[in-house]
Amino acid sequence: MMKKITTVLFDADNTLLDFLKDEHQALARVLETLGVPATDENISIYSRINQGLWKQLEKGEITKPELKRVRFRLFFDAIGFSCDKDPLEVNEFYLSLLSEGGNLLEGAIETVRKLRSDGLDLYIVTNGIAATQARRLERSGLTPYISEVFVSETIGYQKPRKEYFDFVLDKIPEKDKEKILLVGDSLTSDIKGAMNADIPCCWLNLADEELPDGYKPDFIISKVSETLNIISCRNGDAL
């Protein structure tokens, strides 16, 4: 017998928040300040290095302090730029600019507003940096609809670790996993994490990618607003 979904765990970046837009705007200002051309190529190089480091973090190969310390050093090395500033100082400047973001993906605010008005409990589950995420979420207008934000940095474990989701499940009122749905764009952190925790999940496939072996999302959508259709069909048919 299907059960009604009462609780949705949303990833933040590239699920509700438009991280790529926030990143581009913040990084362009950092590069301009340093006298480095803010070209699409340079921003793409940084993004590729940064994404690689976050994948290492998910696997437990590096820590978040290490990520903060090395990403701009690796970037400067990659573009052949000799920076007279401490890369960690540059990173802090970048984070301060990133926190001024809060751009939303299309349909994000309408989706959470409708789910909340229908009585569902909504939470954010994110591996992002706590202070930066808090400010971006506040600026985005999402916070009135979100009951709580769970950040790996404050929990001590990151997605996809089962310990991260054990912490979340201990804190939220809903204890029946069949009534919970996780929605996220990352196969390696969101979908893998939901599978580790045995939580139903929905993959937000923004880039229309092929689903690789080893991942089994319960639903696949291309826009976050399609979450409404899933929950409407599920809750309408559930007893």
C-alpha cells in the first residue's frame, strides 16, 4: 500500500538554488579584483577543479578545510597566474561574494510554496559551507517555507554518508521513510545518499544525462517543478 508523502528533503545547489549563476557572478568579481581575465574559459577551469574537490570530499578523501585551502591554489597553478595573496584569503573573499547570491532555478520558489501550502514539511540537505548557504537561502526567499537546513559542515558527516542521513532522520518529525522523498541533482551525493539511507528519491536531471549503472532513483525529472506532479499523483492515490 502506497503511503502519502509528508516530508521532502531538497538539496540546495542546482536543485533549488542556481549555484552556477551564483558561482559565475562571485568568481568573476574575484578575478577582476586580482587582475585576472574573467573569461568563460577561466571560470570553467575553476569550476572543474572545484567540482573535482567536492567529489573528493564526498568520498572522504579530503576535508572541507583542505578544500577551502587548496582550490584557488590549484586554480592559479592551472592558469599560470602568480598570485601574491594567500589562496585561503582569496577563498574567504570569494565566499563573501558567493553569499551575496541566492539566484533560484526556474520554478523553485513556486514549488516549495505550493508544497508548504499543501501541508508538507520541507527541509534542505546540503554539503555546502554553512554560513554561505544560510545567507544565500535567506536572500533567495526560500527560508519561510523551509523547516530546517541540515548542513554537513555542522553535522560532521557529508552526503552521501549514511551517518549524515541518520542525523537528519533523527531530527525530523516523520519517522516512516516511505513518507519521505529526497530531491536532488547529484547522483553521487543525493541519490547515492538516499540509497544508502533507504529513502525514496528523485533525481533532478538538469542536463538530460544517461542514468549510469549503480544508481536507482525512484523518479527522474528535468525541472524541479515536476516534483509537484510526483507528489500529487502519489498522495492522490495513497490511502
